[in-house]
Amino acid sequence: MKKVLGVVGVSLIGGAAFIFSGSYNVAATDEHWDITTKLLELVRDRSVHSASENIIVPELNDIEMISNGAKNYDAMCVQCHLAPGAPKTELNQALYPKPPTFHKNDDKHKHSPAETFWAIKNGFKMTGMPAWGEFHTEQQLWEMTAFLQELKGMSADRYFELVGEGGHSHKESSHDDTKNRGH
Ligand code: HEC
């Protein structure tokens, strides 16, 4: 027992010395070890999976929902996640972790609609992914979820057809100047 306490004590002191020495590099340019990335992704995926278990998914296969989702995606998400036919952005390239590019065929994003909805609504700590639920109704969040189901492999023509003249909708109370305004 004494030995165990000794080992724990030494590890704690070692850990504290490492933290206070400032030698851990927090720069976004200094990538995690592979094992750390895998572990963080596992924690995220298990957390999202468990948090979204009881979410009831509505009918998403509705063109008006998909098109409304495309408009909000175009207004709020492209800077980070890009879109078919849109140029690369500095945010997309410089954020770490890098935001997934959903329209690319090699995108690894494979969450269920409930998990996608949860991610959009709640965001992710320490990543730059905002919690959009703060300013959007459940309906608006489902519209973006419906659109994301369609985005993989989408052509630029189809994308611009869905976005149409654009437009940007929020919860009525969240901003006073954004209700269905063009961008
Ligand atoms: C400021 C940048 C930024 C903006 C703007 C942004 N995101 Fe994200 N998003 C991220 C980052 C970074 C991640 C990856 C987090 C990670 O690796 O855990 C992410 C992850 C996600 C995921 C989870 C993907 C997965 O495979 O786990 C979804 C879904 C998502 N974003 C949807 C959206 C939608 C919809 C919008 C617009 C309403 C949006 N994001 C706007 C940065 C952003």
C-alpha cells in the first residue's frame, strides 16, 4: 500500500512539475500524437453517441427542409466546413482540429442524423465548433441536419440551386436584425 501511494505521489509531483514548467506546447500548429488524437476522438464519439440516444429524428427527406438547411449552412458554416464550388478559407486551413469538409467523398463523417443534430446544437469544447442551439430553433437545427445528409459528393450546381438566393434564419428573439435577411 505504501509503495502504491509512493508511486502515485511521485507521478502527481512529476505531472505538476511538467504543467508548471510550461513545456507543453499549446500551439494549434503542434499536432497531437496519433494516440492522443484517437483517444480524444473516441471520447467525443462515445459522448455524442450516448447524449443523442434518446433523440427522436423527424422526417428529413423533405426538399423544403433541405433547402432551408442549405441556406443556413451557406450563411454560417462554409467559412469552416467549406462547400462544393467554394474556395478554401483561412479558418478551414488554420483551425486545429481541422473542421471536416462534409461535401468531399473521402470525408470520414459518419454520424447518424441524431448525432449530427446533437453536434450542431451543442458544439464541441476546445475545437472552435460553436453551439448553434443557442440561437436556432429545433426546426432550424433539423433543417441543417437534413441538408448535411445530402451534402456528401454534392455538385456545385446542386449546392447553389439549393441555396438559391440564400437567407439566414435564427430564433426570432436571438437577434433583432437577422430574421430571414439575405447575407
Ligand atoms: C469556427 C469554425 C466552425 C464553424 C463556423 C462551424 N463549425 Fe462545425 N466543426 C468545427 C470543427 C473544428 C469541428 C471538428 C471538431 C472535432 O474535431 O472534434 C466541427 C465539427 C462539426 C460536426 C461534427 C462532425 C463530426 O464528424 O464529428 C458537425 C455536424 C458540424 N461541425 C456542423 C456544423 C454546422 C452545421 C455549422 C454551421 C451552422 C458549423 N458546423 C459551423 C468548426 C466549425
